[in-house]
Amino acid sequence: MESIELLAPAGNLTKLKTALFFGADAVYVGGKNFSLRSYADNFSYEELKEAVEYTHALNKKIYVTVNIFAKNSDLIEAEEYFKYLEKINVDAAIITDTGLIALAKEKAPNLALHLSTQANTLNKYTVKFWWQMGLKRVVLARELSLKEIKEIKDFAPEMELEAFVHGAMCISYSGRCLLSNYLAGRDSNRGECVQACRWNWEIREKTKGGDFLTLEEDDRGSYILNSKDLNMSENIKDLKQAGITSFKIEGRMKSEYYLATVINAYRCALVEYNNDKENFVLSEYIKEELAKTAHREFTKAYYLGDNKNTINYKDSQAAGTAEFIAIVKGYDDNLKMVEVEMRNRFKTGDELEILSPDEFFNKKITVQKIINSRGENIDDAKLVQEMLFINCQYPLKQGSILRKIKLQ
């Protein structure tokens, strides 16, 4: 039986390293062109090569998104891009456009191809077709139920199935939206979406007398186009039984802290699942963990069948229950102090919680001593990204994170 791949986003090289450190089996990234996240940092040619080498050194995989809807003017550059991805041994390119698929197969025949969720794959004959065309994997449309996915897998058992399990969702679930084009002149199908669906909306109807009647959800307005965030952490067994073997987390534009929190939580959930597949029940601490970073109200979308309760009416996004304080850069075993890069203000006396992929996960430390970059003892760390030393009895690894639980 195929094992489960935990697939994480990486908007830049730092985030890629964070994702792999916290337990991702594979990452997906975008280049400077041809990616549907143009406002992520993304990777230059040289950075892509470095990312591939770094990822493969850990025996993990890296996929590159080439998921725009291409025009004729894109094709010459795309040809060279596919050749380059093949040369540096990218594990697969994630493509939407059929023309780009044909071009990649012709110009880079050894480059594995995955079909993007933007292709809106909804049925078993489409999946079988793409298998016959030589694609290795399909990233399924978000509109499918587990029952429908199981039917697809039974009909096309050779095809690898990837599906989103966590993160923000476009109101046009599989992403082919024109709202951004109309309202801001930025083409969402070419990587420039302004996420207009997250805006505060009002619906107004003009009466016969010429006046406008405004429909509002409450005094803040209405978020009628704002989807809830996907969260399938409780349904790992169901996803696996349906035939999904790559669990995809959304978020190439999310922060390091978001990625670390979510990836670590799903890695813990997968450990629990593998320990007892038949009786898997998600632990409460993992549910709490996923609430420690910013998110909208959670939904299972259509995985369990028709769902009319997927819109987030409350607000654009809710803050998490914890605050990202610092990222670990090193540890001095003699001094029993950890070197950190500060991200949010903290003081002596604060209790900090450790986010790490090892035995120190969720352990606490009380800040008793802070030494700044000039060797001075301070009580209040308030310079963003200043390098500091703080007391810590645990030998934390580089990349671990310190956070502070917010007062309720």
C-alpha cells in the first residue's frame, strides 16, 4: 500500500527549509514566472537549483508549479524553463494548461508531470485520460467528495491522487476565478489574484423609486464570498481509504510560523494514524495546535458530501491563540542559552512555548535572562529581528520556534 506524502508549500528558500525541518516529505514551489502565486517571493533559476539540491540531500521531493493558463507569448520562455527543470532534476512540474503539458512532454521528456488543481479534475474518465497521456499524478478539484474520489481511484488505480487537506480556499474552489480581473485588473489565472473574495462586501438593490437598499450581514458588513479554511486533520483515515496518497497543505504566501505550526501538527497526526490505523482518533492537543496560528473558521468543504456551510461570515481572518516570538539560530550548551532572532516583543518573566519537531515540542521555558547583540543584559526585547541569547534548559535545534500563548 502506498504511504502518505505530506506535501507543504514553500514561497522562498527559508520557508522551504522550515517546511522540511518540521516534517514535510515534499515541497511545492514556484519560479519567478508561470506560477499562480506571483506575489510570493518565489525562486530564481539559481535558487531553484539550490532548493533541489537541499531537498534531495534530505531524501525528500520538490515539485515546481507551472500552472498559469499560457498564451502564445509564453511558450518560448516556457520551453527553456521545462528544459531547465529537467536538467536540475526537479521531481515533477505541476501544470494546468494542456498546451504547456504537450510542450513539456516534447522538450523535457524526462520531467515528470502532475496535473494542477486548476484543471478542475472532477471525474474518473478525466483521470484515466491523463494517465494515458503520461502524467504521473492528478491534484484533484476541491469540489469532490471522498466517495467520488474512491470511485476515481478504483477506475484509475495507477494514477497518484493528491488533494488539499488544509488551508485557505478560493471561493471558486479550484481557483479559476475572474473576480480579481474585473475589480482590480489583475489576472487570477496568471498569478496576480488580489483575493477580492476576502473583501468586506455589500449587496445593494436599486428600488423602483431610485433608492438603494443595502443588505448587510451585521454592522461590519458581509463576507458572502469569503470561504472558510479547510481542515481535514481528523479525517486522515478517510482520505487514505479514498485513495489519496499526497496530503497537500495550502500556503505559499503564509509565514514561517504558520507553516511550522500546521506541518508539525499534521506530522504528529500522521504519526498517530500510523500507530493505530484502524482506531485513529485525532488527539485534542493537535486540534489545539492548529488553532495557534491565524486561520478562518474551519470546514471540511465537500469531502463528506454536499455542504452549504462553507462561507465564513464572521470576518476575513481570526488571529491564532499563540504569538510567534522568535526563531532559534543556535544553542550554547555551556551557557545553557539559546540564540534566537526576535520576531515579536517579549520580556523577562514571560513564559514561552517551544514549537519543534522533536521531544521538546510544547515544553515551556520562563525567560529569566536576555542578552542582546552588544552583550548587554536587557529586560525587554523589542527590536524586530535582533539577535538575542535567552536562558533555555533544552538544547534546541536551529529552526525551532518560540511562541507565547495569548491571554484569553
